[in-house]
Amino acid sequence: MKPTRPSALALIAVVFAVLAWLLLRLVYQRLPPLPWSGVPALLLAAAAEALIGRDLRARIAGRREGKRAEPLFVARMVALAKASSLVAAAVAGTAAGFDIYLSGSLTATVPRQDALSAVLTLVAAVLLACAALFLENSCRVPDPPGRDPDDQAASLR
């Protein structure tokens, strides 16, 4: 499994932003106000993934006493990190699409509140994507001491 590339997440966000903007042009007037309840959920998930990543990195590197990191648990955390980074990119793109669409009508109360909710959602989704990338990176097994990275690259050819 290859590591998630930030450029892939950015592409997903751009695609979702364009789709959200196009859809909002058609249906925004019929939508209820944008809820803010997604923000705490995204922030809670980001905090949890960042803490798990910090703990897991220390356990894999052997800097933490106690239980070692079980391989199945590490594999599950990689899957969680990959999934949540993709979802965070999609949510961030959708929120950006909202913000782009609403940027021209911030004088009205409801669009201004929706734009604020979308900005907060965008920030929380970016934090979740960053925490997910950190968790995914934390699941990597470090190279053994004394091993030359050039030798490893040559053996993969």
C-alpha cells in the first residue's frame, strides 16, 4: 500500500469544491441553513488521530515502555488514516465550494451564517486531513540503525 499523497487529497478537494459550487447554483435557495455540528466531530476525530499517531510512533520506535504495537492494530490505523484523509478532503472541498458560492452574498444573514459554518468546517476538515496524514506516517516502521537508504533503493529496482 502506497502512502497517501497530499496532491491526491488536494485534487479530491478541488473536484468536490467544483461539484458543490455547481450544485449550489441550482439548489441553494431550497436548502436549510448549513449546520455547524460537523465542526466538533471533525475536530474530535482530528485530535483522536493525532494522539493515536503520537502514541503509535513512540511504540513502534521503542521509545515507550509497555505494550508493543500489534501489526493488525497498525494496519487498522493505516486504513483509518487513509479513509479519514479522503473523507476530510471531500468535506473540505465541499465546504470550499460553499464558501466560493456564498462569497458574493455575505450581506444577507443566512448566507453569512452558512459561510461562517463552511469556513469552520473547512478548517476542521483540513486539520483532520493533517492528523490523518500524521497517523499514516506514524505507522511506518523505521529503518534499522546502520542501514543505508541508498542500499534499500537499489534493492527495490
